[in-house]
Amino acid sequence: MIDVAFIGLSIGAILLLVSLGLAITYGSMGVINMAHGEMVMLGAYTNVLLGIWLNVGFLAAIPVAFMATALVGFVIERLVVRRLYGRLLDTMLATWGIAILLQEAVRLDLGLSLVGINIEGLGKGLQKVAAPDWLAGVVTIAGVQINAYRGFIILLTAVLTTATWILLYRTPLGIQVRAIMRNPKMAAACGINVERVNALTFAYGSGLAGIAGVMMSGFMTVSPEMGAPVVVDGFLVVVTGGLGSLLGTVWSAGILGEINGFVSSVTTDVVARAAVFAVLILIIVFRPNGLFSFRAR
Amino acid sequence: MALKRGHLDLIIYGAFVAVILVAPLWLDDFWVNRLSKYLVYGMLGIAISLSWGYAGILNLGQGLFFGAGAYMLAMSLKLASPTSLQSSDTPVPDFMLWNSEPGAVANLCCINRVSFLWIPFQHQWFGLIAGVALPSLIAGLLGTVLFRRRLAGAFVSIITLAFVLMIRLLVIEEQPLTNGFNGLTDLALLTIGNFQFDPYDRATYYLVAVSLSLALIGARLLVGTRAGLILQGIRDDQARARCLGFNVPAFQTLFFSVSAAIAGLAGMLYVVVAQFASPTFLDISFSITMVIWAAVGGRSSLLGACIGAIVINMIEATASETAALLDLWKVIIGLIFVLAVLFLPRGIAGLAGSVSDRLFAMWSRGRGQAELPSGAAQPAE
Amino acid sequence: MVTTTRRSFLKTSALGAAGAVASPYLVGGVRAAAPIDVGVLFSLTGGMSIIETSLKDATLLAVSEINAKGGVLGRQINPIIEDGATDPKTFSERASKLAIQDKTETIFGLYVSATRKAVLPVIEKRNKLLFYPTFYEGYECSRNVIYTGAVVNQIVWNAVPWIVEKLGKKKFFIVGSNFLYSRETSKVTKSRIKQAGAQWIADEYLEFGSAEAASLVNKIKESGADVVFSNIVGSSVIAFYREYRNQGLTQDKLPIFSTVTTEIEIAALGPEFSAGSYTSLPYFQAIDSDANKSFVERYRAFVKDPKAVTHQPVESSYFQVYLWKQAVEKAGSFQADAVREAVRGQEFDAPDGRVRVDPENLHTWFTPRIAQWQPDGQGKIVDAAPAPVRPLPYAAYGETDDNLFCTPHGLDQKKLKS
């Protein structure tokens, strides 16, 4: 029983890891970033490339992936998202187009494969990622067998969530972000540089996705298409959790993860997925603002 | 004769219908069939535009209605196919035979737990009607539940997304009912009276072209009615419409269902033209791509969305069939999406609209008539 | 409307130039006849592009080799390459283009069964030939398809008794991806397990493409099984094998035996996750024969990647072009009907051994093998059948050598029903 609960928790943790960045950008900017899955993918590839070119382990890859994807996110925000401020659905479509471009960039070795140059670690193939040995296998805590890698993911997610919470609730920047979440116009009127904060927020959210990518590269296939299924799950979690609520995202990731874990242990994985969608739809229908929400509607 | 703005619409629509009806004269079999598929996609563009541009409901799961329509007709055509008739007196789809438990009766009633659902499809007319009725029904139910709760735009979109994902999962899972991943193949030709619609015949092309024209003109007339104008008012400001006393959910549900019906019809026509139905119709990438067609063509313009769908697919086909662009065509498509959303918010139709506005203003001025104010309340193109 | 695309023209001139330089037959000033168009239809983009691009490359390797030796019936082969984009709708359209607009009599291509089903209508209606190089679930008997991939009886029938006898495992946990290949293979496996006197404990499926295998592996752990029979395909393979080890299961105590995992997934997994597991297929890159070693070298040179791996469908994509060439030469014609009759019974020395097109059902005779994956990423052959085995696409329904369901007259549905 505890095994199943642990699995549910770890599924939830992975969901949360991906959704955290989305929650920030959606909550504060109201932007639905369909390229978020590709940020995860870029994080995974950063891990691969660092492993091949610099021979560093994935712990070192985490901060590098954060910086790299944050940078990409920053650029996207400046070039595209900024011009679509206020047009929620258009941002969604534009970022979908960007997602395609990012996928192709990796698939084509950043364009170099067209002229015959192949970069090892990029391209359309499956990439191998060596998961660290010290995380393989099982740890036994209080009689319960815990998969070390998943345990690490749970820990990392907890750390990141706490860090994000501290950032949001205990720093001046966080106050600005929260102010923008409540009412962007008033925040601007109070002298907050909305544009700068938005750019940083988007970058931060993308950076978190990059870290998620590093962790996922340890157990998922790394290929240019790995990001696509990720973004939909992330969105469903965020919308269920409630606009602008970190707590809501945590709860909804946890609940959906546990539902997936329990249902799939009783029936099949496929039924579990369908059940998760059904629960999600019900939550949104009966609590349209999600589980928790700040914005008054 | 004074040339009014409204007449311009008529001329453009008429020109479009004329072009698609006349095109087969210059095209070979392959292109006629290919163009039929694009016209089907054009219908999807119209459906999206009706729902999104006019009703303000961005349906990210339009593939659900397309797929539902496709599967309904495919089921009837499957039962009519010779492959279903060879092992028993009554038709049973071949995949059900393969999936059945040993010793099961080879009859639709009882070969597996869910096969009885196929029984009404032995009549082709049932499949034809269900292809439009089922999507409308689903849309009606969905709409009643969603719109009554006053859900805002983004939430509705996310729910349609989750819904299509869920249904896709179930369709693939229920192999004894739907043949899962492989979809429904080995279909008979659509037969009406004594006439068989071969996908490469001109007749099939005209079936599609006429359906598209009817859908286009029908939708255009619909948005010009009082209901259509109210709908646009709802799109622009829900709260105000509600305060004015209109039954907002009812209007939204109505147009959502009409949009679904058009998508269902498109699905049926696709099955006639391509001869298969597949769960890939329910992929979210397909549904989102449909929205992009409408965005590029012009979401508030039925004809624009229709043309957008046709043009983008042509570009895609041409690019991917050109050797030099074989690797690059997806990049081209991605760029088109991003640039269109950024710089052409009203799509190509919007661009064409502004250009024609200016030309028209110049013409009127030249004729000594008063300039038409650009913000006049005209029905959209 | 459009007859010669720029691409086919360039290819023609390139191949023509190559042929003129390399081939002794053309040096003497003999005027080459017009090139013959063939279709090459694989996913070059999308989820399956990784695998299918290698199949396209293998096809083109065979084409270039044949062209260098003078082509077929004195004509150079002009491959018209199209991208199916891992989408049945796109495949259907491209197949139409090849069959109707480009008028190719023969198409080499396809991987995923759903895409093959989507192109069948146009291939059959226009009476073209499709050479299909992928191992698949069977249950098909189209006279317009030459199936050069293995079918389930050539993969599972040898595997199950071997597991029971040589590995001593009697409790099978069957896993698969949620689609037709896995489900049908599972059916055949179950009946074979019963015949071998063992038992199957469970039959579970992952959603196609899912990366979340935690629940499944947990169930395996608690089931008491001693071998996992895996029909999982695609990106789920990596997630599954990784999760397996991460949850503490080892290949020596509870081995994974797969009908799908090939060198491509093994390379992406890494030895710590895959070493010790097994796969049953006719072809492995490690087959120690001169023919195979030469093939691997030539393939690597052709794709300009010294570390490229060859796997089962790559081999089939390669030798099926030769089978076609032989059939055309025997028939003296490129027409589909003539080639179909001529290809029945054709034999070829493929990299893995002798292969033969069955004259009755147009599938291919293969030598079933079993390999255990080694830390170097190659499969060590631990079992090989003494001779090629006849393909029986309807084996799950009682088809046997003396009771064929699929013959030149088509599928005998009455036999299927019983």
C-alpha cells in the first residue's frame, strides 16, 4: 500500500516539477506557454551535451540547464510574448509555433545538419543519458523500499517549491510579482517595472522547466519530441490548481499523481490516465477557478 | 449601380465557390483527390471560425467532433465492406473476429461485450445521420454544462483539450469496439442509390465542394441573422449581454453545436475521400493545427479561415515534397504560425479586409461618394 | 500535371553520373535507358523519424549499390523519397502522390502498422506493390504487399520454449504497449506458454508512448513472476527498462525478454540498464558472418556515421530492394502483376542468412534467433534455429504449415472464423 502511495507521490512530484514553472508564468502573466515542454526538452539536452562534451555529472547540469533555459525563455518573452500581452489565446498559439521551431532546431543540430555537420548529442536520434550510479537502485527506509532516483526527484521538487515560495513571499521581487498577479495595472501605477518583472518571471519559469528536463532525462527517452506530451499535463495541473496559487498547484499535482498511482495499481495505466482526465474535468467544472484562486471573478 | 460593402462579400464568396467548382477541369485525378482533402480541412476552418471568431469559444479539441463524424460513417462503411461479410451471413467487422474469444458467435449482437453498439450501423443512413448528430449532441451536452457555469475562455479551451485527450485514450483502449490504434480501414465506398463515390472520381470532389459551399454560405447567413449578431455581442462582452437579458448560454451552446456539426460533416467527407478513420484524428496536435489555420486565415472571417486551411496545407505539401526543403518544411510552418499570430492578428482576411477597405474608400472618393467610416457596423467578411 | 520534380531530376543526374563513373558496363559508351522511378516512403519527421530514417538510408544504400552495378534491366533506379511525418493522413496522401502522380509501380516503405493500413486502399486500388520491411503482428494478406519483416510465429514460437527450457522460467509476466502489435503478440505468446507447460501470471499494458512505468514495475515486483515478456514499443521502452533497474529488479533474477527492443533502444539505454536482457528477432548487428560484417561497414560508410547501429528493419529495408530487383529481372518487367508473380519464391543471401519470399502468402522466411544484450551494446546470439522458418501471419488462429489461411487466392476467412 505504501509502495503505491509512494509511486503516486513521485508521479505527483514529477508533475509538480514541470508545472511549477507553468504556474508562475500563467499566474503572474496570464500567459499559456505551449513551449514549456520544449524548455523541459532543452534542459534534458543540456544534460546530454554536458555529459558528452564536458563529462560532468547531472548535478552540475542542474544549474547550467537552469541558466540555459532561463536565457531561452527570456529571449522568447522579449521577442514574442511581450507583443501579445493581454491576448491570452494568441500567446498560446504563438508559443505553439515556437515549440515547433525549438523542436526542429534540436532535430536539425541547430541548423548545422543541413550543411552536413552533425553535433554529437543533438540531432533526431535518441540520446543516452547515464543516470548516476549513486542514485540507482533502492533505498530502504523504515521497511519501505524507495526508488532512490524518484526519492531524489521528490526531494528536489520540495526544495525547488520551497525556494520558489521564499522567492515569492519573502523577497521584494516576489512582492512585485504577486502585485502584478493581483492587478497588473495598479502594480504599474505603483511604480513597478512590469515589463522587467514579467521577463524575469518568464525566465524563471523556463529555468525551472530546464531543471525538470535534467531530472526527466534520467528516466525518459531524450529525443526532440519528448517535450510535447509534457506541456498538456502541466497545464491541466495548473488550471486545476487555480490561477496564481502556488499551493493550489502543489495540491493538484499531488492529488492527480496519487489518483494516477492508485487507479493504475488497481486497474491498468490506461484507465488511470483516463480517470485523471475525468477528475480534472470535474474539478474545473465544479470549481472553475481551480482549487484555490486569488483573482476575483 | 451603387457598389455597397455587402455586395463585395457576395462577390468574393461567389468567386470562391465558382473557383472550387470549376477547378477539377484542369486537375488530374491525384490533385482532385488532394484538393478534396484540403476542402475538407477548409470546412474545419469554417467550424473553428464560427466557434472562435464569432462565439468567442476557442475549441482546442475540434478534432473530437471531426473524429466522431468520421468514425460514425466509417462504421457503416466498414460493415458494408466485403471483408465484413465473408464469414457469416450478417456483417461483422474483421477485427472483431480477430479479437474475439474462442467460440464466440460471429454476430454483431454477441461477439463481444460492446459489439451490439454497431448494430444500427448496418444501415448506411444511420451512419450518415449519426456523423452529424453525434458531434452536435456531444457539443450540446458539453456546452450546456460548461456555459451555464460561466466559464471564462481559457478554462473552456483547457477542458476541450482534456476532453479530446480522454476520448482519444478511450478510443485506442477499446480495441474490441474501435480497433484501437489502427483505426477503421478496409471500408466500402459510399453508395447513394446506385452511385458509388470513388475517392478519385470527380463526383466525390463535387460532393465535397458542394458541401463546403453549403456550409460556408449557411454559416455566413447564420451569423448575419439576429442570433448571429447577438452572439457577437456575447463574444465582445458577456456580462453586458447578460445584463441586456439575453440567454447567453443558450446562444453559445447553439453555435458551438453548429460548429461541431460542420466539423462532423467534414469528418464524414474525409472518410469518403481518404477511406479510413483513425484515432490520430483526435491528436491534440491536429486540433491545435486546425486553430492555427483559422488564425492565419482570419479567425473572424469564415471564408478567411477556410482559405487559410487550404493554403497552409498546400504550402505544407509543396514544401515537404521539394527535396531541398525536405528537412525544413516544419521550420517554415512554425515560422508562419509565429509571424501570423504576431503580425496578422486578424489573419490574412483581416489584411485583405484593410486593403479592400482602402481601395473601396479610394473608389468611393473617386466617384464623389461619401467615404465609408471604417468602424461601421458591418457583418464581418 | 507535374511529372518530373526537381528532386527526381537531380537524383537522376546524380545517380546517372555515379553510375557512369562507377559502372564498367556503361563506360563502353552504351546509352543508358530512362531511369525507373520507385517510391521510398518513411517518416522523416515526427516521433518515428529516428527509426524510419535509418530504414530510408538502408533502402538508398541498396539502390546505390544496384545502380553502381548497372541498375535493373539496364535502367538506373530513381528513388522518389517522401515523408510520412508519423501521421496516417500524411502517409495516405504521399502514397497517393507516388502511386498516381509519380506513377511508381513499387513503393518501399512504412513502419507503423496504422500507417500501412492507411495506405492500403490506394495501393490496392491502383494495383501497385508495397515492399514492407517491418516486423508486425500479422493478420494481413494483401496481394499488393510483399512483407519482408518477420511475423509473430518467427519471433515468439522459438522464444517461449527456449525460455522455459534453457532459462528454466515458468511464470511469465507479459507487458506491452496499448496497441495492436502488443496485444496480438500477447495472444500468441499466451497460447505458446500453455503449450510449453508454463503459466502466464499477468498481461498489462502501458499507454502508447507513456514514460511512466512505476506502477507497472511495482506490479511486476509483487507478482511473483520469474520472467518478463515484453512487447513494449517506442519511447516507453527506455522508461520501462530504466524504471525496472531503478526499482531494484535485476536481469539475472527477473530477465526482460523482448520481441521489439533492438540495437537502437539498447544504445540509448546504456549497458547498466540493458545488459543481461534478451531479445528475439532474426537479425542482430552482432551476427558473426562475413555478409553481415560487410553490410554493417557499408551501411556506416553510407550514412557517414561510424557508430551507426543496424537493426532488424534496417536489414529488411536493405534486402527487399534486392528481392525486387531479382523479381523484376525474372519477370522482365516492372509492372506490379508481373513482379508479384516473379517475387514468389525469390531467395537472397541477406546479412543474417538466407531469406525467401513465401510463394503462398508473400511473407518472408527467416531464421529465428535469440540474443542476450551485452555491456558493449551488442546482442550475443544464444540461440538460432537450424533453418529458416515459414512465416504464418495467422498463427494465432491456428494457421499451420499444412493449413494455410493466406494463399494467392487471398485470405480464407472461413478458416479464420473457426
